[in-house]
Amino acid sequence: MAEPLIVVIPHRLGKDEALRRIKDGVGRARGEFARLLTIQEETWSGDRLTFGVSALGQHASGFIDVYEGAVRLEVTLPWLLAHFAHAAQRVIGQKGQLMLEKK
């Protein structure tokens, strides 16, 4: 059964700057994680990115919502990928925090 992976990353950038950084970060992720996953779908609607990815022959889908003080990622994982959820949650949180640190 599919399980959601949810990561909330607080920030102090404001929505517009956080949105810009998330858009840039998704572009970089295509190259950085290309050996591990493939982004198959990427649709922005306002402050929400809806996406589909595949990894290890499995498909996952989710969305990223950008708010004034936080970014929320939710991905619905198939059974096989759910076993990697804890490690993925930690990596996503760390990378996201780096991307959203005020500079």
C-alpha cells in the first residue's frame, strides 16, 4: 500500500524567494540525482509543484507547496520505495534546508 512521505522545511525568505529557489533546485535535482531517479512530470500551478518521479522501477507522485514561512513536500510512495522513506526524508530535509537558508 502507498504511504505518504511528508517533509516540512521552515524558512525566512518569503514566498517569492523560496519559490524561486525551489524552481532552481528542481532543475539542479534533475542532474544531481539522475542516476537514482527520473522526474517524469513537473507542473507548476501557482505556488504548487505537482510532480511524478520514478526510481528503482517504481513510480511516485507528489507535490510541493511553497508558503510564506515554510515549504511542504508530500510524496506518495509505493511499497518498495516506502522502505527508503526515512533516509529520503532526512536527505530531502537537509538539501531543502541548505537551499532555503538565507544568504
